Amino acid sequence: MFDNNNENNPVRKPLMFYVLTAVTVILLLNMFIFPLLMTRQVQVIGYSDFITWVEEGKVSEVSLAQDSDQIIFVATNDIGQEELYKTAVFPDEGLIERLQKANVKFSAEIPTQNNMLLSFVLSWVLPIVIFMGLGRLLSNQLGKRMGGGMNALSFGKANAKIVADKETGVTFADVAGEEEAKDALKEIVDFLEHPDKYAGIGAKLPKGALLVGPPGTGKTMLAKAVAGEAKVPFFSISGSEFVEMFVGMGAAKVRDLFKQANEKAPCIVFIDEIDTIGKKRDGAGAIGGNDEREQTLNQLLTEMDGFDGKKGVVILAATNRPESLDPALLRPGRFDRRIPVELPDLQGREAILRVHAKNVRCSGGIDLKEIARATSGASGAELANIINEAALRAVRLGRNEINQNDLMESVETVIAGYQRKNAVMSETEKRIVSYHEIGHALVAAMQTHSAPVTKITIIPRTSGALGYTMQVDEDEHYLMSKEELRNKIVTLTGGQAAEELVFHSITTGASNDIEKATKLARGMITRYGMGDFGMVAMETVTNQYLGGDTSLSCSAAYSEKIDDQVVALVKEARAKADTILRENETKLHELAEYLLKKETITGEEFMQILNAKPAQPVLTAEQETAEK
Ligand code: ADP
């Protein structure tokens, strides 16, 4: 049906409609109504006629202005209407007497004064009132369009909907892992609960603490937990909410926030993504500078300095770009505490999984440790998502509790996206992908220092991966040796090496491997002192928590040398992968054909086939050195 039910969706009148209506009204008033109202036509008549009319009793009111050379008077015309007339002054000493005799009111005032007032009101006051009304209307419309329903002209007045949560209901027990962060925050909770204890000794508690860490590690949760534990109200606002259309509005919002917080003290104010307003002021000035942001930041600094720390307003802020923050924010008396909230380690991941698994029905025999092991580098938010995905999968499959398979499958979903079961790949492409993946797995298995293969699959994923090999370390690693890094690069080149060996041609399928291998090789040379430059930092990490972007900190001449070394390192790795695969070609074929048939194989299946007949022995450390 074409009708899209307009009744529920009233058409809003366009702004232009209101503007045109107002302009038309003013024009009409000025053209027709005002002149009629204001100007009672003043007709000129001779003095003798004036005297005659006075005597005939037609004149009712006369103005005799002293310094004027004319007499203005009101008289009744032939059809009985009062009209305004004027006549030139004539030396006539008996005029006053005549007027008195005819009972005419006379004064030194101009009888049109009332009209003048009316004319003033109509021509000046009324248009102004109309324009002001129109302005209000427009600004309201604009406000509505901006989504806030606020008045766009109310500069300096914040309309922030900063609502405090009376009770967040979150406690430290809900936040798994992150023990160091919790310890640091417990002091703040204690301060909020027993302020006298601290005031008694004269201790000043930090006014603010900055929670620093990658996204999804539980920074917001921790802030809520502080408020929840101390049972104080929780104000939450995101840095981006301060960024407003008009200069000065952000600053007004900050003022408003602190005013409200002061009224509700003791309380927690949480500013998420503080980097949005707290970015370094780079002194760009008016050109290219962001006045609004700087004003907001200045206001925040002023408010933080201004409020009384003893009152019990604690400001917690979160960021994942600590390096971009203005140093002024980190000065003592402001966010002088910096609390790292890092990605969880193996134990932390297991604990987080446990917390979230409590909320879903699990079948017995679930091994959360295995999931924790398979999710190295995952954040708390991703782990929570894994549990939820598993529950959704269980429902999809008609079960009422989740099992280990659901969990393992959802790990892959979160890491690589959903399976694209109906993606049609030609037989040739499937074969190429199969060899590519076995290439990775075989090269990994034939080297020391590489994590065991746990799963190989050639089922395409929504992320675009056509297949992948999953390797899971037994233990958590905090350090990586030069050999491990090298072997990792060799494993990454294994896919394309297999393609070339078997099909004598290569495809675009290795782009992700190439990216990863280059990144690792570059890191080895520029940051880990594992290249020819020794312990010289050629690059620095600029974005620790978000992807780890780096910036070059060496000359152009060295930059060229870095590239040469990176290329050499990856080439060498590729040559090693070629050798391994050539020496194990029969196994490569056997495994690839098996994977092609089954589409997904486990690490055990892989190892069984690999070990079925004596394969190429694992290279010893000496052999590896000899190869290099
Ligand atoms: P951040 O503010 O660091 O980006 P959040 O606090 O918003 O992260 O975390 C998002 C979600 O991830 C939380 O709602 C919670 O479900 C989950 N989560 C993150 N870290 C943890 C943790 N340490 N313990 C339990 N759940 C966590």
C-alpha cells in the first residue's frame, strides 16, 4: 500500500512558511492598516472659515501652540464626522474670547498627541514585538531540528540533561579482574564514606582520577562501581556532549554540571571520552583552532580548581588516548591520579567470563579457561559479548542452556564475524583457500616457538575472511622473543608460499597476512632493537590503546634503511616457509585435501594426520641458526 499513514506522522510546516507569513503581515500592516489608524487627514482651510466654523459651533477642540505658526483644530464636517484641520495663524486678539464664547476647548497641546503615541506603538513597538516573536519561533524550530528541543538563542544557558543516577547498583564485585584499578579506587570510596577521617588529619584527596585504557575494559563500570559502593549519586556525561554548535555553550554546560554536582555532593561526576574536550591546546589560535573546545576545557579547569575538594565531589574521567590530553588537566589538584585499566590477562578473562556466565544458563562441564585461553587480547566488553552470542546461538539451535561448542563458536563469531554459510565459493577457490590455510598451519607446526594450531576452517566469515587458522597458546605471554617474532612472520608467509608452490601463482588472499607480517617486522627493527640499528628508537607509538599507531622519529635516510631491512626480513621469512613446505609437500597435499573435504578441522585432527607417517622432523634450534 502506498499510503504511509500520515496521521501518525504530521507534516511539519517548513520554516520558510513562518518567515513569509510574518513578512507579509508586517507589509500589509504598514501599507494599509497603520496609515488609516495613524493619519487622520489634516486639511488646510482659511482663517476666516475657521472663525466662521467656531461661531457656528462646528469646532470642538483647538491647539494654540505658541511657537508654531499654525492653529490645529478638530471640527465636525458636513457628514457629521470629526476631522483634523489646520489654518495659518492670523493676528487676532479676540480669538481667545471667541473660543470661550463658542465653548471650544483650547490648549497649547497638539490634539493629535494620542495618535502620535499610537503611531509610535504601531510603527516601532509592534514590528519589534513581531520580530522578536518570530525569532523565538525560529529558534524553537531550530532547536527542535537539532534534536534537543532547546532554544538555539539561549546562549550561555545550558540545557544539559545531566541526570544523576541515585544508585548505580554496580559494585566492585561486578567488575572482574582489574584488581589494581579497584584498589586505587577503593580509597576514593572510603573518602566518600568517611570524609571526616581524611579532613581530621588534613589530608586532601585527589579531586579527580583519570581511568586510562583501551575501549571496553570496564572504565565506565569502575566509575559506576565507585558510586555504587559509596552509595552516592552518579553524574555521567560524555566529553562529546560538551561540544556544541555555538561557542560558549559547552562551557555553560560544564558550569551547570558542577553546579548540580555541588548541590548533590557527595557524588561522583564521570566524564567519558574526556579527550574530546581535553585535547592538547596546540596554540593554533584563531586560525584552525577550536575556540569552543578550548573554552570548554578552560571552564573545566577553572571549575576543578574552584570547587571545594572537602565537599566530596570526585571527578572520574575516562580516556583511551591519554597521550593526547592537555598537560594542564594532569596537574596536581586536577586529574592527578592516573589509573590504568588494561586489557585482562588470562586470569582476568576467565573471571570476566565467569561474571557474565552467571547471567545465562550453562550446561555442566563448561570450561571457561579454554575460552579465556582462546581470547588473548579480548576486552571485557568482547568477553561479555562472547557469552551473549553463545546464548543467542543456543536459542537459535533450540536449546535452553549454553554448552562449550556455543562458546567456542561465538569466540570465532566475535573475532572473525558470522559464518557465511550461503557464500558460494568455486571449487578452485576453495582449493586455493584450503592450501593457503594448511600452508600457515604446517609452517607453524614445523617450527619451534609457535603456538599450537587448534582449528583450521575454510568456511567464509562475514568479516571477509575466507578461512583461517586458529593458534592458541597454552599460557599467557607477556614477552615475545626474537625467535618467536621471526617464526610468527614465517607462519604468516606460509599461506602465500603454499599457494605458489602448488598452483604456481598467487592470489589476493594474503593481504591481511602481509599487513601483519610487515607490522611485526617493522616493530622488530624500529622499536624492539632486533634489527641492525640496535637499541635506537626509530619509531614511537602514538596511540597505545587504539591500534598502536606509530610515528617515525628518524631521518629520511634512516627511513629508507628501515624499509630495506623490513623487506629483507620478510623475504627471508618467506624463503624459510618455502623450504618447510617443499620438504613437507606430501603432507601439505594430504592435509589440504582433507580440509577441503571437511571444511573445518580441529587441532587434534591436524596433528594426527601430520604425525601419521614420519614427517619432516621439527627443526632444532641449531638447525634454525644454521638456516639463518
Ligand atoms: P569502557 O568504559 O572501558 O569502554 P565499559 O565499562 O563501558 O568499558 O564496559 C563495557 C561492558 O563490558 C560492560 O558493560 C561490561 O558488561 C563489560 N565489561 C568490561 N570490563 C569488564 C570487567 N572487568 N568485568 C566485567 N564486565 C566487564
